[in-house]
Amino acid sequence: METIRNLEKEIENMQVIIPAGGRAKRMGNIGKPKPLLEINGKPLLHYTLKWLKNCGFRDFRFLLGYKYEEIMEYLDTYCKHEFNISYSIEPENIKGKGKALKYALINNKIDKNKRALICFPDDIYLDKNLPIELLIRHLYGVRTHNTLATVVFVSGTVYPYGIGEINSDQLVSKFVEKPFIEKHTSTGLYLIEPEVFKIIEEKIDLDSHESIEFEQTVLPYLAEKKRVFSVVVPSSVWLPVNTLKELERAGEILKNNDEN
């Protein structure tokens, strides 16, 4: 019981950072923020928040940009009595998750002294206890390897194109459409120690004209120093939603799930 209570305290003392400011260009002209796209009559954001709520998380920091008013309206209508919610509203020149994180940090919208779960509201995870499992593994990594971040990977993923084997005569000897590639693939679910916030502030340049991603700057830096731990889950656990086809697929999988 003491171990469970300690875990509950760790969750109570954590913050969840939800970057939700993108335009979802790969989805086409959808006319609304991506987190408000609906699956079976409920927005993607509903599934994310319920998933995290059921694991005990209550402190949410939203990083918003495109049509932020619509996301705020949804949260104020359905969630304001359930969670502690704060917002970082990004100006148009803030492009990329790395910049969004730094902008929120320098404007005190993120608590620099708290461990943080970074979760994107456009993916669905079918393992209901994954956030808790992630925290347990993260604490183990911190304790045994002095790591600062933990990344959730799937064991492999479907490559979205056909691949061919081509011989020296330029003849295709084998062709496979959308093969399953057995490469550890990041799901975009991260847990970080407060020390990572200092690295974000050092590594991210808000004055750069380029879009700067957390995954292209901070995570490679930490990985080079062997400060990143991992959690590997089956590919069936993760439902990324980056295209309309993936949105439809997620709807089919969740159709008979009454708990959602």
C-alpha cells in the first residue's frame, strides 16, 4: 500500500504538457484545430483527457496556437471543474514544439520545478495504464541510470509506402506494399525531469526563422549523453492520427469500446 501511495503522490506532483497549437496540414483543410476532430462523436482531446484522468493526472498545461479559442471553449465547457488547466498562447512566429515549449517556459506557463509528461492530443493509446507504467519505468531509469527523459516506443510500425529490392540490372526482384518495419518508433509520449527545461531554454532559439522541434534538438542531445530511457510497447497499442484514413481506422477500432 505504501508503494501505491508513493506512486499516487508522484502523479499528484506532476504536470502534463499538451502541445496543441499545430494546423494539422496533413489532414487537409479541416477548418478546426486537430484536437477537436471527432471520432465516433467525441473529439480526439476527449480521449486523451479521459485516458490521463483515469490514471490520476489533474494538472494540465496547454500550448495553443491555431484557433486556440475553440480549444479553450471546449475545455471551459467540459473540463474546467475536473482539472487544473493553464494556457500558453503562442504568437504566429512560434513554430515547432521546441519553440512552443520554450515560449511557455519563459512566460511561466510551465512549472520548471515539476516533472512533466508530454502528450499530444492527436494519438490514441489502447493501454489504459500506460502513463502509470511509463512513470514507473521512468523512475527506475532515473534511479539506476541517471536518465532525464523516457520515451515510449512501439516495437515497429507500418511503412506507408511500397518498397522494392533492386538488383544490379535495375530489375525489381521483390516488391512489398506498406511493409511492417521492425524499428523502434517513437510514439511522441515523453516523461521528462525538470532539468530538461534548462536544456530547452539553452538549445531552442526563439529568434530563429526555422521551425524547431523538441525531437530534433533536445532528445538527440540527451540521447548522445545516454540520458534517455525507453518503454517499448506493442504496435497495436498506439493509434496515431495524422491522416483522414488513420482517423477512420481509429474510429473503427474504438467503435465498440463503450468506456470511451
